[in-house]
Amino acid sequence: DSSSSEQQQSILVTGGAGFIGTHTVLQLLRGGFRVTIIDNLSNSVPEAVDRVRDLAGPALSRNLQFYLGDLRNKEDLEKVFSETRYDAVIHFAGLKAVGESVAKPLLYYNNNLIGTINLYEFMGKYGCKKMVFSSSATVYGQPEKIPCVEDFELRAMNPYGRTKLFLEEIARDIQKADPEWRIIHLRYFNPVGAHETGHIGEDPKGIPNNLMPYIQQVAVGRLPELNVYGYDYPTKDGTARNRARTGEENPSFGDLRCKLENFVDEIRDYIHVMDLADGHIAALRKLFATEDIGCVAYNLGTGHGTSVLEMVAAFEKESGKKIPIKLCPRRPGDATAVYASTEKAEKELGWRAQYDIEDMCSDQWNWASNNPYGYQPQP
Ligand code: NAD
Ligand code: WQD
């Protein structure tokens, strides 16, 4: 009826065809929002959006529209903003591969910075001043202390990380200049898993950079083994593992031997993508409810650290597949141990992660075993 459709809020989701975007769009539709996606499909496929429609069903899918467009192109933005009025924007669109950003810094600065600046311009022009932005734990760099707390000093280790850092700063300036803006930065830790139906999930192009997509491709036979990156300590007394877990300064790499007893794998805060999706709904509700929120950052993590080898073991258990591994020296720039303080998000957003490592691995495997080639048909 007209009164309920008047109350229905309309959200623009940039990058909504991607990994985190698809899961969030589904939860938005289920939460009663109208959703418009703009995506240039540079790292995604139309099939992903079709599957979101399948999962949402025909009635809710009527609330979803898709524009093929690029945030760097102002004509695309003019079309998207002039045809619909939005109550808020969730901004996922961006390039995210750390290694590629080192090789192609201009591509990353161009896509992530110009795209986002254009988006802010159009939001301002059309009077939509509520933003939820995809930031990242990457803005903590190699944290001196763990867990990472939102008011830590920020630093970046690579061009990708700098795009997130700069975009957080730019947003703070925009909000300072015009206090009508309400901006939430969500700093995701390590997003993994997939929707429980195994119908949507992560489908990176080329050889995966991230741990779980890599493990998944080993499990389905697309890759032979997993390289496990970490540190080789010249001690035998087990203190190394303790050091890694407490986040003290990285010991020097020293003489690399890669013997299992001296090898210490890295600790990360893996978070289920459906928990992340719900975190975005919580952030939106907070934006709508809080007039003077300003520009504020929240960690989205579980608060628990898991080592790479623990993750491999959990995946093997949930999938029943053996994952052959090779112990390797750490990747340049990788931190020893990173996990989130979740206090601020719990207190102010009323959100906390619900899924554990076993859920993440079983849902990842469900997606992988049903879709060994992601959204592509098996060759
Ligand atoms: P993704 O690549 O799956 O999704 C991003 C989407 O944005 C893709 O569909 C891509 O086609 C689109 N896109 C990129 N540039 C665009 C442009 N100029 N115009 C229009 N569309 C464009 O990535 P994801 O994992 O879903 O990540 C979403 C966001 O979260 C990104 O900003 C990423 O940096 C951030 N993030 C991701 C992780 C992670 O590990 N996945 C961690 C922290 C932060
Ligand atoms: C996780 C752990 C690796 C691959 C990156 C970005 C960060 C954020 C999330 C976007 C690490 C180890 C990995 C492999 C391995 N993205 N690993 N073998 O590096 O924590 O974070 O993605 O914002 O900004 O830097 O994630 O999934 O690459 O690695 O042993 O083949 O798995 O060393 O300890 P990372 P990851």
C-alpha cells in the first residue's frame, strides 16, 4: 500500500555485484529496503545479481534495479542519481588486490579515489548525505598492539591501503565542511564464507590472492597446493608462537629453514560475509537514527584471531578434503597478527558477529562444491 511504500527506504549500493555487495543486497531486500546497484562488472558478473534475485524471490526482486556503470564516469552517475532518490549510499565499488596495487598504483588511485570523489559530488548535488563506506583493517598497517581499536593512529602499507586511508581522510574533511553529512566507515577484517545456500559466494578472477578462495580452489582440484606464508623462528622453545599471538614486534626473519616446529603462521580475524552484510544494515539504521553522528569508524570483525594452519585444519574438517600445504616465507608487508576490538560496534551499532570458523568453512565449502568454477560453467 502507498503508506508502507512511502516509508520504504531506498539505498544505492555501488559495487553491489561483488562478493560483499551481493550478500549485503540480499539482506537489504529481505530487510524491506529498495536497492539500486551500480557496478561496472570489472570484477564481477551479471550472473551474481541474477542469483541474488533468485534467492530474494520475485516479490522482493521488484525492489532491485541494476545499472551497468562506472563511478569514474559522471554521465553514469547523473543517470543513476537523476532517476531515483536515495536515502543513503553503501559504497563497495573499488579495486582491492594489494599486489596489483603495488604494480599499478595509478590504476588504484584513479579507480578508488576518483570514483569515490565523484560519488560524494553527486550525493551532495542530489542532497543524499548519508554514506556507509567499505574501509578495511588495512588502515591499521602493522598494528603495534592488538586488538585493533578504532582510535589507533592509521597507516598504510601499500597503494591499496593508502586509497582506503586517503578516502577516510577525505570523508572527514567533507563532513567537517558540511555537518549535514552522516558517514560511517566500516573497517572489515578478513571477509570469508558464503551464503548458506551456496548460491552466491566469492568468485575472484585469475589466481586468488586471499587465503580462503585459494584453499577452495585447492579443494576442488583447480590448484595443486596451498603456500602457507609465515615466519620461521630460529628458536625451539615455542616462545615464537606466543610472541606472534601477543602481537609483539616481529622478530627478524633470520635464517629461513621452514621446519614445521619453528614455523609460525599468521593470525587474522576471519569474519563470515553474512555477518558483514548484517553489519551494514546495523550501520544504516544507526545513520538514520543519529543526526549528529558526524564521520565515525567501526571495526567489523569477530574479535578472535585464527592462524592460517588452524583455518586449513577447520576447512579440511568441514569439507573432508585434504589441503596439501607448503610452508613459505612471509609475504612482504604482511603483519604477524591482526584482530579487531569489537567493543565499539557492539556498543554503538548493537551488532556482533554470530558465525564461527566452522560455519565460515562449511559455507565456503558448500559454495565451492556446488560451484567449483564460481559463476562460470565448468569448462
Ligand atoms: P569485489 O571486487 O567482489 O566487489 C567490488 C565491486 O565493485 C565489483 O563488482 C567491481 O566490478 C565493482 N567496481 C570496481 N570499481 C568500480 C567502478 N569504478 N565503478 C563501478 N563499479 C566498480 O570486492 P569485495 O570483496 O566485495 O569488496 C567490496 C569493498 O570492500 C571494496 O571496497 C574492498 O576494498 C572492501 N574490502 C574488502 C575486503 C575483502 O577482503 N574482500 C576487506 C576489506 C575491505
Ligand atoms: C590471510 C592470511 C596470509 C594466501 C588482505 C588485505 C586486507 C583485506 C583483507 C581488503 C595471511 C595467509 C594467504 C595464501 C597464505 N582486504 N595466506 N597463503 O593479507 O590478511 O588481508 O585481505 O581490504 O587489506 O591485505 O588476507 O586472505 O591474503 O591472507 O598463507 O595463499 O593467509 O599470509 O596470514 P590479508 P589474505
